[in-house]
Amino acid sequence: MNCRSDCGACCIVPSISSPLPGMPKGKPAGQRCLHLLSDYRCALFNDPRRPTVCGQFRAEDTVCGASAEQAFEILTLLELSTQG
């Protein structure tokens, strides 16, 4: 599966504990990544500063669903299930 246009759920919903340029403490869940462009593409996509966790993420039906709305719902449930 390829990332769908106009989604960005994976750059908004999950927390990222790795430092990112401009976000030295990572990104809290539900906060839009500073590097998510207005067209929902990652400004760091081919940049070596892109966190490994972001580079390892793969769009799959199980996490992205059939729409951006489903991706937000699924990723929110996954994020909530991993919080201590």
C-alpha cells in the first residue's frame, strides 16, 4: 500500500520519542509534526535527519484503513493502547 494523499495521520496521531529537528524532545501524540507540509508530505522524507522510526513506518491497511478518517481512528486506538 502507498501512502494516501491528504492524510498525514502518521505524522499527527502517534507520539514520537526520538528527537526531530526543531523538536528536540520528540513529538507528543496528537500534535502535528513541524515537518508535515501543507500538502501532508514530509519535509524530511529524503533527509538523513529524519528519525529512524519515521523511516521504518510502512503504510498498511491494518493501520491506515480505507480512508484518512479510519487512519486517524486506528492510530489513535493504537496510541492509547501503548500509553502507560
